[in-house]
Amino acid sequence: MLPLDFPDYRLVHYYFRKWSRDGTIEEIHEVLRTKLRLKRGRNISSSVGMIDSQSVKTTRVGGKRLKGRKRHIITDTQGFLLAVKIHSANTHDSQEGIDVIRTMRGQYERMQKIYADGGYRGELAENMKNKFGWDMEITLKSDKTTDFKPLPKR
């Protein structure tokens, strides 16, 4: 399902696997993010991150429990990716969120705070300062309406 102007899918897949394994994709991402942050007048290193997750069904199941995958993503205030982790969807955000946060350790010297929704409450939020030296601020919905309302800092 590649665009017609791409090379043969086997060649594209070969380079994707090769660059994924040797870190080239991450290196390209870091260079591009750094250039864009500087262009926008921002510091190279992010001081604030936002974490959230998204579940993706792989099979049909009723109710809220999903069989599938869940991706945890941490972005900076500009929306640039800082970390991504994918795992099965049958675990709670507070349990798996630590894995994606751990991947950022030592990469962002200015990091001070990570904003999250209520799914990250509990042990992760309570121990964030001790484990990583960062604060975690939880933003909760103030009511039970189904209308979309942007929440501050999230």
C-alpha cells in the first residue's frame, strides 16, 4: 500500500528494518525535532512533556476491554514525539506508562514535568519524582458531560 512513486515494497521494507535496528530512524527524528525546535525559538531540550495512550482493537470484543494494542506517547509542548511504547491493551495506563517514561531517562536534561490524564494516577504519579526527578501533574475532567472540552495543559 505504498504510494506509486516509492520503490518496490521489498526495498522499502529492507531499509525500514535496517534503519530501525541500527538507530538511524531515531537519529533522523532527533535531528529534525532539534532543527524545528530551534526554528521556533525553543530550547533543544524539552522541559515539559505530555503523556497519553491510545488503544487499537485487533479483534472485536464487547465493552471497554479491548483485545489489541495500546500505544503510550509522550510529546513536548510543540507536539513533537519524545517517546513511544507499544504493548498489549489489557493493562492499565499507570502500569505501562512507566516503561515509556523510562525510555526518556537521560535524554532530556531540562525535563521537569509531565502532564497526564487520570489514567496515570496512583503509584506512577506518586513515585515519579523519586524514580526520575520529574513532577507529574494529573489533569482530570471536572464533570461527566460527553461534550468535548479542551483541558488545560493536556
